[in-house]
Amino acid sequence: MRALALPELQNVPFVSAENLQPPAGLSTGLAVLDNFLLWKGIPQGDLSLLQGLPGTGATSLWIRIVQQVHAQNKWAAWINGDAQLFPTHLSHQKINLKRLLVVKEPQEKDQLFWLLQELITSSLFEVIGCNLKEIFLKNHQLQKLKRLCRLHKVALVFVNQKPVKFINPLFSLIMSFQRDFITIQRALHRPTPFNIAGSMIHANFMHQFKNTARKLLS
């Protein structure tokens, strides 16, 4: 059997590191997170899950992401649940209420699934936040939402105030919030779990986060 000759290496079009482009993402506005994550923020065109008990900062991080989106004069949407957004609080967080759609909490799982599809396929929003209450979608529904997000380049972020230990691979990013640290439980092409010391209240990080050097927890 005759061996096939390999092409000379100089004729092979290699891609340099400078030409490699990371997948699209939306900045969190927090350098310590953006620098660690492959997307330089949360993934655009994919699913993310932020989970933590009330007051630990999951919703606050989503508000921080919306600040970055509004700085580019783009739209965001939020579906109310356990954590509801109020105009008075948002105005203090430099949120442009004219570019934020807040939707009443659906009563049934099928209504939530339909609503998310409508928001994604409208192509109006850069990021959509959904606060989960007792309603949690099934895997085949998440798979469809994931495909729609990729098609319409929308970042869909679920916020869950009743954390679960199961790591669902349908979420490209999963973050768990505690009062004094954040754990990145899943992030594509990054070593996880990854702990960052600090606390977040109303989207303001304490001094550990202001330091550009990441502080790992032992």
C-alpha cells in the first residue's frame, strides 16, 4: 500500500494566536470575572445559570450586565419571579428603564417556555434574564432555547434562588453565589470549580474584586 505524501509544512495555513477570536460574550463589567471566562463575560448566544440564596448577589450581577448592555444603547428583558425588579431601585443602578422590558411572572411552565421563545426570536434583546421560582424547564425545552439563542445571538440568563448541586451541561456557564465568595461551577474550556473571594451586594464588589489579581480560596 502506497503511503500518501504529506504536504510540506510551509504550505500549511497555520492560524496564529493573534488571529484566534474567542466566542462572543457580554461583559459583566467586572475584570476578575471577564478575564477568567472565555467569552470575556457571559456567553452570547447561549445559556447561563446564576444561582444563590437571596442577598448573595446573583440578581445583582445580572443588573451589572444590563448596565454594560445599556451603555451600548441596546435592550434587555427580565421575567419576574422570586426576585422582582423595581423601577426605583433600578434607576439608582444607572439602568435605562426605557431600554428594559420587565415581564410579569408566568403562572405555568408552558407559558414561561412560550414567552422565552417569543423574546428570543424577536431579536430585540441582547440579554434576557429569567428568575426561576417553582418553575424549571425540562432538558428538551432548554435544548430548543439554546438553539434559538445561538441563532439570534441572545444571552439567556436564568437566576435561581434555590441552588441545585446538579451541573447541567446544557448551561455553558454556571455560577454559584455565597455571601463571601463566588464559585464558577461550569465554564467552557476553563478549570472549574473556580472560587473567587469577595462579596457582592447590589452589584458592588468588595475590595477583593477591585484587585486585578484573582484571589483563590483554598
